[in-house]
Amino acid sequence: MGLRYLVILLLMLVLLGGCGSGVSKRVCFGDKCMEAEVVSTPEEKRIGLMGREGIDNDKVMLFVWEEEGVYSIWMKNMKFSIDIIWVGKDLKVKHTESNVPPCRADPCEVYMPREKVLYVVETVSGFVSKNNIKNGDAVRLTLDGTNENGH
């Protein structure tokens, strides 16, 4: 009877969102926190927000790389402008681009940070200025139930 009880308990946890995809993924700049759609595979990173109609004000797309590098973003096949925030391994803002427009003709402009980063955040256009985001600002990430900054 013990094993049956354990199986039922595990099924209930999964169904109620106690593990896996039920964990909230968030990105916070100061006291402004947003739900994050995390992209980490090469295909997800290649597609990003391409072809979508927009992004909600309380959501971001978070690109996560395995190692630090100078990761560039372009706006090919985008339908709306965005703000882009590059974040280092130390969870500090390294570079921002605001109101980046969709690419209308090839070759598309490429946007990149001036130093190595581990994360890139794409969010609604105007977010950086509205929230006064600057290089050096601290960022909090909550991925898979734990904060990336150790808290």
C-alpha cells in the first residue's frame, strides 16, 4: 500500500503544478517582475518572437546560454518593436537597446552588447525608459523554482 500511496501523491503533485512546468519563471528589475518565457534550445533562440503579434506588458522572453558570449539579436520577421536587455553572468545589466524596430528589408541590422553576457531579455517597447533600466542595474531571475542569484 505504501508504493500505491506514493504514486498517487506524485500524480497529484504533477496535476496540481507542483513540479515541472508549474514552476513560475520570472525576471525582475528592481520591484518590477514579469513572467518569463525561457528559450534555451538553438531552434527556440533562432525563432524568438518572430511572427508573433506582440508580447504582453507583464511578460518577457528570456534567452539563456550555456556560457558567456557576445550574443546578437536581429529583428527579421518581427511584427512589432521591442526593448532588448543584455544581462551578464553576474546578473547585472550590461547593455540595452530601446524601441528596436522590425526589420523591413535585408540585410537586417544586428544588435549586440559591448561585452559578454549570459542572458538576453526581450520585452515590450518602452520598458527600459519607463522603468529607468541602466547598465549595472541588478536583475533577479527565478528559474525552475530557485533564484539564479542564490536566494
